[in-house]
Amino acid sequence: MLSHERQKQIHALIRRHKSASVNDLSTQLGISLSTVRRDLKEMEERGLVTRVHGGALLVEDGAEPERPALQRHDVNADAKRRIAEAAARLVNDGETIILTAGTTVEAMLPFLVDHKNLTVVTNVINIAYELSAYPHITVVVLGGWLRHSEFSLLGHLTQQALKDIYAHKIIHGTYGIHPDYGLTGTYVQEVETDRFLINAAAQLIVVADASKFKQVGSVRLAPAERIHTLITDTAAEDDEVGKIADCGVQVLRV
């Protein structure tokens, strides 16, 4: 059985009971325990389930699973470039900034290379790799276990390292933004690590194109009031942007 078809069957069983154990899935589908665990890991990365000890829980909010970063690069590319350039203008020479995972944040890199005495802290391996070409930028890479689809390093090791970090600003991409639910994501482990990243910085700058206002993930990251500056594009609806601004957020539209 192909992995895609097998995972569809696993998802159907978990949807029926809202959860399932590894042992039950193995028995019902006639597959090995190791195969079940591997499939559940991939399904969690796609935002379909949340793994727990011995099994998995259904992600029920109906949010569209986030596609891997490589598949999102060309989506709203012009808006992301404008947003990224505006975000880079908020970074001053001599600052320490945190860059999180996401294609909009990654689009900032060409606009950062002329900054002087800049220190970039990141848990994203492709961001660190791209900045390695610029020795005048100090790069601090946080350890952790790799989420392959986002190139991000997550978990306890990442969180421990952040206890020794202070940054002036964090530039953060998001799955969804909403005036009532704030910043949301679909992947529990990513959101848990992102909370530590946000708390290590004095200012939270969120970069989000208009599509992010249409999405609410299953896991809350931070209230809208926690955002210092939101940078979005002109395609975002006035009413949606206005509600975020009413939360005391500085909004830039580019």
C-alpha cells in the first residue's frame, strides 16, 4: 500500500474516534508499529494529527494543513517581497534580531545584507545557510530536532538555548492572524517553540500577507495585543486590518 493511501486510512480511523493508539492502528491496518509511528510523524508535520504518548489525536478545527515551505515559495511572491523589504527597514544597524520559519521571513534576507554589526538568531537551517555567505553578519543557530517541511529546529534544546538570548526584535511569519484569536498555528511543537522565541525579544514584528487573515489554526500562539508591528499587503481587507489595529498594533500596508 502506498504511504499516501495508508495515511488516508489512518486519518479516517482517527477521525472516527477522535484519537487512536499506535497498537490499534497497527492491528486494524495490518502494518508494523514502526510504520504507524512514521506515518503519524508525517501526518503531524502536515497538521492533520497531534502525536501523544502511544498514539495520536485528531486536529479538529478544519484548518487547511500548511503546505511545506518549498511549495509555498511562489505563492503571493510579490506581496511577500514587499512585506519582507518593509520589515528589513525596521531593523537597525547593531541590533540582534530573531528570524523564525516561513517564506516571508526568508524573503527578508537579501534586504538585510547591507546592515552593519547585525546579529541574527534563528532556528531555521536554510536561513542560517543563506546568511553563511555574509561573514559580516553574526549568525547564532539554535539547536533542536528538525521539522523537515519547514527546515526549523524545535523542542527542548531550542527552548533551553533561548534562555540565554535577548533580541531587540523578532520577525515572525504566521499561519493565521485574527483579532480575537491572535496568532495561530497548526503544529503544536512549532507553536511551543515559537512562544519561547517571541518571549526572547523586546518587539514582535509579524509579517503576513492578506491570505493569513483568512486562516485560523488549531493552536494559539499569542494574542493580537502582543504584536508591536504588523506588516501586510494592500490586498488585506480594510475591516480585517482595522480590527488588528484596534488591538493597539502598529500596522504597515505595502
